[in-house]
Amino acid sequence: MSSHSTPAAVRQTERTTIALLSGVYIIDFIDRVMIAVALPLIGAEFGLPRTTQGLIVSAFAIAYTIGQLPGGLLADRVGARPLLVISLIAWSVFTAATGFAPGLLILLLLRMLFGIAQALFPAASFKALAERTTREARSRSAGLILSSNYLGAGLGPLIVAPLVVAAGWRHTFWIIAAGGLIIGVVLWRLLPPPLSRDLTEQGDHPAPAVGGRVPMSRVLRNGLVVRCAVMFGCFNMLVYGMITWVPSYLVVAKGMSLVKAGVSAAVPQLISAIAVVIGGWLMSRRFDQRPRVLVVPALVIAAALLVPMLLATSTTMFTVLQTLAMFSSALATIGIIGLPLRVLPRDVVGSGFGVVNTGGQLAGVLAPLVMGWLADQFGFAAAFGFLAATTLAAALISLTTRPRNAEQGVSATTTAMEGVR
């Protein structure tokens, strides 16, 4: 046995990979949340209605969504490591440039470039994870990495709100961009090499011929991948909706200060990070072959909690109910996102996750715009009611996803890989 394949070396590779990717995802989501926290000030400076403010967030999401499929293809062809670093450095540059935006049009352009740069990261990160973890550790590892999404979203308001108040929104973008560039250098130097295929695949998937590639059309025809993409889109409406509009809701509808609103918006995200880890552990230990047993109840409870949240008269009760709703929803994260990661061979994980994340990020396009329009036309109650409906839709899709879908997904992908030999 090679020294790089000993149990201790494998565990070290897994831990280092998880730590590095988690760190990047934290800065990733701080960058994303930053625009939502600064939105009231940006809107006031440029004289923008809420619908147009939602468009600023959606400009990123549109570009980010469009970039998912190319990002997945590049991850499988170029490799995870260079793409991770290129993505992080590029989006940090565009984050810094956002602080120089003189008006709405340039701001929209920079947010789209920022979205394209970040779109290269998710598929590459999941490919890096698939290459550097054993299959037994994959759900648990994915849970730890994805929990950092919520951790970053939770830390974002706590870090950004005081910075925006103290230094202004433009200087805040420059400060956070500097942190991203530093982490990019660390990632390049410390990310370990991939594990051997027999450790990551364990004979479940054959290795492709040298130079063999699975066409994207085969991945797009994989029923499991497409179903997960739609389900992730419905699921992500809640995440993007809360991140984008809760700070503004608390400031406008509840009269809170920007800093207090940032703290209140952070609490549910931080608690959700814990829920994702718990969900990953439960999937790994109990529900790996029957994810809907965990996903469906978690999403139904989350949707139900949004109703009393809308009726809450105090900001404390609103935050408590929002936290409970997002905690319940976050338990389902790995059951939705992690399914393709568990059943696809590592050679097509990038492309497969690119498809799934395209569906998920459509929520980032739609949720800010739809909720902004609903808030303008009917009030915030209608906007948050929209999130309850989409959360129930995700539960319904999961309910109709049987274990045989996973088996068909493996079969279809294996056939595709054999076809390129």
C-alpha cells in the first residue's frame, strides 16, 4: 500500500480538502450576502425601487446560473484545482471593482461578471471532493462543506453590516475582496492531490478509457440528475429569498437598524449550518438509500413554519420562527444536492453537478425578482408566502423520487461511460 493510500493519509486528505473548500465557501457566501446587506444603502444612493434592487441581486444570479453547465464541463476537462483558484481570484477582483461602480448599469455589469466567475467554483468543488474522499465519507463530507454555505451566509451580515456602517458600502467590498485573494493563494498551495480511483470509486464505476469523455447530452438525459435539478431549484427559493429580502424586511417593515437587522438575519443562517451537518450525518448513517424519508418531512415542516412567521408581530418571534423553518429545511440539503454526488462516477461529477446547480441557481434569478415584485404589489406577506409554496413543491418532487431513480441514474451513466471507450 502506498504511503498516500494509508488510512491516516486518506483521512488527512479528506480533512484538508473539507477545510479548504469550506473556507472558500464561507468567503463565497460573505461576498454574496454583502450585496443584500448593502442593498438599502445602494438603493438610496442610486434612487432605486425595490424591484430594481432585486434586479441587482438577480443580475449575479442570471450569470451564475448560465455559467453552471460550462463550469461543470470545464471541471471535468481542465481539472478541479486550477478552476477553483481561477474562480476565486476572478470573483475577488470583480468584488473589488463593485466598490467603484458609478451607477446602476455598471453595477449590473459587474454583478454579472462576478456571477460568471463564481459559477466556475461549485462543480469544481464537488469534483475535488469526489476525487479526495471515499464513498463512505462523501455524504458526511458534503454536509460539512455545504454547512459552510450557511455559515458564510450567517457570518456575512455580522461582518458586513458593521463594516458598511463604519466604512461605507464601497470600502466594504474592497476589504472582503482582499480576503478572497489571500484564501486563493492558500487554496493553491495546500489542496492535496486526488486519491487513487480504487479508494474513491470502490469498483462501483469503471474507469473511462484514456481521453474518454461523457457527452453533456448523456448527463442531461439522466433522469435522476434532471429531477434533482428541479427539486434543488424549488428548495433554493427559500434560501435565496431569505438571504435577499429578510434584511430589507426588518429595516423597512419592522423599523430595525441595519446592524440589528444584520444580526437577526445571521442567526437563522448560522443555525442552518448546524442542521446541514446533522442532515449529512443522518444521510450517511440512516437514509443514504431512501433520502425522501428525511427530505419530505423536513420540507413540509419548514413550509408550515413560514405561516406563523408571517403573522409574527415581534421581530424576536419572526427570527425564532425563521430560524426553525430554515433549520428544518437545511436538514434536507444533502438529501437533495448530495444524491448525484453519491451515485455518479467522479469523472462526470463536475458535469452532473453543473446540471443540478443550474436548476438550483435559477432560484437565485427568480426569488429576488418575484419577491421584490410581490413586495411592491401586495406586501411582504405575499412575498414570503411564495417561499412556502416553492418549499412544498420541493417536498412533492422528493416524495415522487423512488430509490429506483438512483439505480437508473447509475445505470445510465455507466452505459454512457462505456460508450466512450
